[in-house]
Amino acid sequence: MQRFSVPVEYPVYFARNVFDPASQVVAEAICRLGESRRHRVLACVDSGLAAAQPSLVERIKEYFHARGGAGGRLELLAGPVLLPGGPAAKTDWKAVRELMWTMGNLHLDRQSFVLAIGGGSMLDMAGFAAGIVHRGVRLVRVPTTTLSQCDAGIGVKNGMDEHGKKNFVGTFAAPFAVINDLDMLTTLSHADWIAGVAEALKVAIIKDAEFFDELCASAAAIGNRDQAAMERLVRRCAKLHLDHIAGGGDPFELGSARPLDFGHWSAHKLEIMSMYQLSHGQAVSIGIAIDSCYAAQMGLLSEQEVSRVLTSLEACGLPTWSAHLGRLSTDGVPEVLDGLEEFREHLGGALTVTLPRGIGARVEVHTMDAGALVGAIESLRRRAGG
Ligand SMILES: NC(=O)c1ccc[n+]([C@@H]2O[C@H](COP(=O)([O-])OP(=O)(O)OC[C@H]3O[C@@H](n4cnc5c(N)ncnc54)[C@H](O)[C@@H]3O)[C@@H](O)[C@H]2O)c1
Ligand SMILES: [Zn+2]
């Protein structure tokens, strides 16, 4: 029996304005092992972010220029590369290939850095490329959306969508460091601003009743762009995710359960069915609504609890219904239900779906009753007035 274990550790910083010349965070993250050499860095910027923050690319160049002279510790390889952002990034194999070629042309070695700055989609794509070139070069992520700062950008996975399925291709690869720059969030569209709330409600409902109460109380303010409330949400949600990865006993998902993916079996299916017209955050919101109504039918949530869940989602502007839920497959059942088997297949083994049991606790189920699911979807249709 061959046996060894390898410790995994990486810092997750919460900071502001990290490309200000005076900020040490990026330099500290890259130099964190205390190696006495110059670090070679390929910076990649999400094109949507670059459009929203036109001075960013220049600021990154200046940041590295100030630390790149004789005796400097950082070397920026070429100007930052712009990579496609948004859901299309995760189906863009041409962009992955170009990024791999750029890494090759610039002679990145395993100890060189890819500094990826952007939303969860671009981070998943750039992280995938960085994870397979030389079987893995060092990756520093700078997540720039609420959802990526509280969930997608802080964990150990990357992924591409392929074969009509979310994250069909990807690797488990821990980052070298993560830097959450809270100032990045100010330029997000309304839809991308509230997307992170869906993941926060997801984890609060199944793990943290007090956090859920706070989110219910602040949902409307967050929807109205209360920056301080959003920052509290991002920090707390990130902590819950990080604690789960570190302490949940299955960081690389070898088992059949994915306890933090409450609401995700239908969310992933809806993203694909809508051809990404529904973002991940919006789809997760609808997924939470479906599974909460289902949990109520199964006696796991009270009517009052499910009503609080739906109200909190809607209060900040997240959807609880989509016309795609009305699409039927040839056997007359909602097409979204195919997402259950796809979810099972992705994880392997027996179907395992996490549902809330009251607020702040969870239960894993291995079957879902199709009739009750149709009932849950119908109740959401009625609520939406359809
Ligand atoms: N790897 C994981 O563990 C994990 C976990 C959860 C979700 N995800 C993935 O994350 C993706 C969703 O990520 P997301 O919600 O961050 O959205 P996104 O990455 O799709 O970004 C949404 C939009 O915001 C733009 N943008 C990014 N930063 C901006 C900024 N600061 N200002 C203005 N615009 C900005 C992007 O260009 C894009 O157009 C999904 O594909 C999902 O599968 C991955
Ligand atoms: Zn998610």
C-alpha cells in the first residue's frame, strides 16, 4: 500500500485597492515562500472587468514596473493578457489554447505565476489552463465579483463547460494565493452584484441560521448596493466555504455528496437550458427556491421558513422563477429534472442532494420524488403569477 499525504495551504486575503502602488498585498502573496529570486508573472484580466475599469491594466503595469527594476522581486511578462469574461469564457476552448500558448511562448515554468483577475467564469477557465500547463503552474486568483469572492474564486476547483454540462471538464488544483479586493466590486452590474447573495443564502440556509437572519434583514439594502453590508456578506460567506473545504473531510470531493451545493442540481441544468441567459447566481437562486419548496412538501421546512427563503431571494432582486421551468421533455416531465441524473453522474455513486432541515441545518437525501418536485415548481409558477 503506497501512502502519503501532502499538506495544502494557501492564504486568502481581504484587501482594498490592491494595485495601488503603495499596496503590498499582491507582492506579499507572490513572495510568500520567501524564495530569494525574481518571480515571473503572467497577468490575465477579465475583459468585462477591463471595460468597466479602464485604468486597471495600466495600474497593474505600473504596480509591477515599480517592483521590477534592478533588484526588484517581480517581473511582469508582457502586458496583461485580456481574457473573455462571463459564462462564454467556460466554453471558449480557443481562449484556453491561446493562453496555454502564451504561457509556452513566455517560457513559464512550474514556479512561474499566472495572476488571474476577474469573475468566476474567467477564473475557472484561466485556472484550468494554469492547472494543466506543466501539470500545474502557480495560480494567484484575484476574484472581482461578489460570487467569486465569496465562493467560486476561493476554493480548489476550476472547470470548463462541455458536452452540454457545467464543469464537465476541469481539475482540482489549489491556488497559490487568493486576493479578494473589495474595491473591485463597485463597478459590477446589478445582476452580478446580487449574484453572490444567492450563494450566501445557499450556505446560510443549510449551515448558519444567524447568518440567514442577517441576510433577511439586509437583503433589500444589499439589493440597493449597500457596500458595507455586501462586504460583511462576502467575508462571512467566504469563511463558511473555506471552513467547509478545510474541515468538511472531503476537499477533493471523492465522496458522492457535495454538501454546499444545495440548489445546484437544477441550477446547473437551468444555466445550460437557458443557454446562459440565466447567470450562475440567478440559476442558484431558482434552484434554492425549488429545493426549499420541495423541502416544505417533505416536512423539512415550515411554511413560514420557506416563505422567508423566497422573500429574502426576491427582496434583493434575485429570481425564483424562470420560463425554462415550464419546458417539458417528451415524457411530459419538466426538462429541468434531467439535472438530477447529471448531478449524480458528475459526483459518481449514489444520488446525494442536500436539503435544509429547518433553517441552519441540513439533511442528505438519495431520492427525490418527481411528483413533489413538479408540485414545488408549480407553486413557484403560481407565486410568479404565471
Ligand atoms: N470553481 C468553483 O469552485 C466555482 C464555484 C462556484 C461557481 N463557479 C463558477 O463561477 C461562474 C460565475 O462567476 P461570476 O458570478 O463571478 O460571474 P462571471 O465570471 O460570469 O462574471 C459576470 C460578468 O461580470 C464581469 N465582471 C467581472 N468583474 C467585474 C467587475 N469588478 N466590474 C464589472 N464587471 C465585472 C465579467 O466580465 C462578466 O461579464 C460560473 O461559471 C460558475 O460555474 C465556480
Ligand atoms: Zn454555485
